[in-house]
Amino acid sequence: MSSRRSRQSGSSRISDDQILELVSKLRQLVPEIRNRPSGKVSASKVLQETCNYIRNLNREVDDLSDRLSQLLATIDADSAEAAIIRSLVTQ
């Protein structure tokens, strides 16, 4: 099989070279893979680790959102602290 063959998905086509490039970019973005000693990591492992990383990020966002809501519930909405938090959230 040629590395130039394309995969058909609806009307879009993506070559094996493009897939390899995207997997390579994911390797650089996901800390669990990027921080591993140099070695070959399969594309399926990269995709699995990427999904896990995204799930963890979503959990962190939810946790931080809950903590922020709790913090805002404990302070006066017109206070200087509330103004600081609003300015940080809206940046």
C-alpha cells in the first residue's frame, strides 16, 4: 500500500501523510506522550492518550468552575474581590 493513498469519508479526503502529521502534532501537545522517553508510540496509543487528556481537562474545568461558583457565593457581589474575579474571568 502506498503512503499516498487517501481515505474517503463523505466528500472529504485525508491522506495517510496527513494522518501521520496530525498524530505527530498530537504527540507534541499531550504531556503524557511528550514527556515519555523517546521511543515509538503507536497512533492508536496517541489517540487514546489524547482522549484521556481531553477528558481530564474537562474534569479540571468543571472542578474549577464549581470552585469559582462556591467562591462567588461567599463574597459580596459589589466587593473589590468580586470585581477582581470578574475581571479575571472576562479576560
